[in-house]
Amino acid sequence: MELELLRRAKVTGRSARSLGVDSGGYVASRVLHRDTLNGLLYSERLEDLRTGDLLWDTVVSVEYVGDKECFDFEMLHLDRPYAVVEDFALHNCGKKDRVLIQKEREKFVLGCDTNGYGAALGTKWFDIIEPFADYAFNKSHSYGYGYIAYQIAYLKANYPVEYLAALLTSVKASLDKAAIYLNECRVMGIRVAVPDVNESLSDFRALPDLVSSTHPLGTVVFGLSAVRNVGTGLVEHMVKERQANGNYSSFYDFCERVDVTVLNKRTIESLIKAGAFDSLGHARKGLLSVFERIIDDTVARRREHDMGVMSLFGELEGGVVYERATIPSDEFEKMPRLAFEKEMLGLYISDHPLMGAEVALRRRTDCTLSELTDAADGTMKRVGGVVTNLQKKWTKKGELMAVFVLEDLETSFEVMVFPRTMTEHGHKLVDDAIVTMRIRVDGRDDLPKLIAHEIDIVENIDVGVAAPVRVRLSANALHPRLIDTLKSLFSEHPGDSPVFLHLDERQVLRLPANFSVDAGNGLVAELRVLLGPDAILV
């Protein structure tokens, strides 16, 4: 210890008593000058303090205070980029008005001189503060965004269900972007379930333990307040009753137990269309046909009970038994059911018109919709998706045009169909139709739009509908040149028929879906010319 004191005294030119030594080798004095650090025990922290941009005279104390919230402050006058607080220049503005900065310099130097630090020191400090302000904003935000990016990556990797539930909740008021997050759930193996009166909360709910073979990471349940015509106040009544007295056993039980204000016909209709009563075993179509009668009977009976009205024979043992309307078991077909879901939730949740047909649609298009996000203005592409929110309008000249949203599994774009194209292709446009289109990107606005030039209806898009093409091929005959020729040939005849290669009696290979073909446009003849008349198995 004595040797260390002598070494420090020699290096700094100060007495050993004024330096002091602690067990960690750091200076323990409460007055520490910048030059004192030179030659002390090396550490990155001390070296940063000694050589960094921050100029300082004395440090009263340095101690760890833990994590603290930081807040941006607003200038009283927006045209003033600096504020001086206790002789410290603060900056919270991207613009650097040099004239105003010069005025703040004068005030800062004067403040330093008034407080006994001297004008020379104030000038020296401000000479450092001024250029530092040019990059401090970017530097601090780079750190801040980097830290947030790390937090997001950690949450997504370790708590994916909870993270995506929070992400979906953040856009529940405007679900335009939610399709991207929904597709991310599908890719990661997370199930997104329709609203459920027995599982949902107001916001999206994470259920990491509710797994299956197809959804190994868990389930995100749609939030009830995200359903159209369902307010947070009504959701609170439903959830409060469920938490107090257990799950609802049927639609009748639901109507008997919830607050009467919940039994708003418009609200209940929206919940039925969204699938909120599916888990109770009721078909959506059947429940829609009788829910109004059930609500009317229930509300009338509950009001009579509250007013003290009894049956003609008084209270019977076990209560009065009332006749209930039977809920039919009829269910909607896939497309009407999904259309109601989209209307109430803003998204296709339980299924999607394109589900399972992504590869088949991809072969008919140049790119997905998400790949158009950064496309240049005027780019021409063929894309595909589902027509939603179709609106037909008349121009000032009395010509018919249309505006709709084209949606795929990842994102959506607004599409405009001008009168000339509308005349030729307008009859093909209906809600929920699957189409491919030749479009031009209009990137003049902040949100790019698509201008339709050609529209084609896609039918029988399911790959399993078309008969397969089976090719007999000897394993010994396979060589790189033949494989390249076959790839090229299959790519020139895209379609929905899967291709099977029969290498021998026991070995059969099914080619990936991107090599599915159209067997009716001359492909079979070309294969027979290439491989022989017996190459195609019928």
C-alpha cells in the first residue's frame, strides 16, 4: 500500500495524504482533478474520464444511482434550440441555428464568469459543447434504439407468445399492420385464435401453455375490445363475471349471467360473427338466426324478476323453468364465415382464403405484396391476393372506377382501377375474390398505391385439385445437364399439378411445390420427346 501511495505521489506531483487509496485501487478523495488520473491504475472508465470529450474541473462525487427514467423536455420557445439551466447548455432540437447558438454562448460564458469559474474556462467549455451537439443527438439515439432492438430481440426469442400478443395489442385500434404480425405468428408456429368469451381479455392474451402439434409455441387469443361494436366497458362486465363465477357453459348461461347492458343486439351479433361463442359449441350461422329471440326472452324475464314479478303458481322448487329457443347446428361455408370475421376483426383469423395456396399463387406472380414496399415509382409487376373493401365510384365525367384493398398473407395495398381498365375488367371485381393483377406502383405519396392495368380471377388454386404428373426416369440416366433441362422445362409450364419422379419401382420423389406444372399445354409431349414415349405414367 505504501509503495502504491509513493508511486501515485511521484506520478501526480501531489502528496500521498491528499491522494488516498481504497481497496479497489481507486482514488477515494472527493476532489479529483482531471490530470490526477494520468498514470493511475489503468481502467477503461478512468481513461475515458481522462481523455473524453467532457471537460470538467472537479468531481464532487461519483456513485451508481441505478436505472432512471429519462424524459425529453419541450422548449418554451420552439425557435430557440438551446436552454441554459444553472449554467449548463441543454439541447433538444435537430436544427442548429448558429446565430442563436452564439447568443447562448455569450450567456453561458457570462454565467461562468459570474460564478467564479472565469470567462476563459466558460469559452473553453462552450467550444467543446457546441461541436458535441452536432453528433450527440445521433449518438444518444443510436444507443437508445440499439438497446431497444436488443430488448425486442430478447423478448421475441425467449417470450415469443407474450411479445406478439403485446405487439398485436399495440395495433388493435388500427389493424392495417396487424396482418404482418399475424403472418409472423403463423411462421413461428404460434396460433392466433378468434375472440373467446371464456378465454379472451380486453387486449390480446398470451397463452404459452396452450400448444398443439401444429402450434408448438402456444396461442394468442384475440382481444374482445378489438371486435367491432364491442367497447371496453362491456368487456369489463363479461370478464368480471367470468372471473367471479367461472366460465360460461352455453349462450343461454352467458345471457343469464352477464350485466344486462352487455346484451346489446349489435354487440352480441358482432361477437357471434367474430367467433366469440365457438368454444361453447354453437354454430355461428345457427346462433345468428335465434340470438335476438333468446336475448329478448332473457332480458324480459330478468327485468320481471328484478321487479318482483312471480309466476302464477309462485316460486317452484328449483326455480321456474322456461322454454328455450333451440340453436340450430347450421354453419356458414368457408368464405362467408371468413367474410364476417374480416368485417368484425379487420383480419382473417381462423383461416385465410390463401392459406395453403401460397406457392401456387406465387408461381402466377412476380413477387409478394410485401416486396413492393420499397419498389420505385412506376414499377410494373404482376401480383396476387384477395380483394377486400371494394368500393365502386363514379368520376366527375360519369365514368365508373373502383378502389379496393388487395391483401395477401403478409400485408395489403390500396389498389385503384381507373375507368379504362374498369371497362374491361370491372365485372371481375367482387369482395373476397382471389385475383392476379398487372399493376404499376404509384409512389408519389407517403403510402404507395397500386394502379391496376389487368385483372384475372384465379380459380382452383388449391394444388391438390389438379392431377399429378408422373415421370418415369432411370436413376442411372440422371446427370446435371438433364436435371437442368427438366428444371427449365417445368419452370416454362407453371401450374397446379405436382410432379412425381419414379426412379424405380420403390423409389418415388415428389418435387417441391414450386416445380408444379400445367400438364395441358404441351408439357407431356415435350417430356416424351426428351425422355422417350414411355416416360409419362398415366
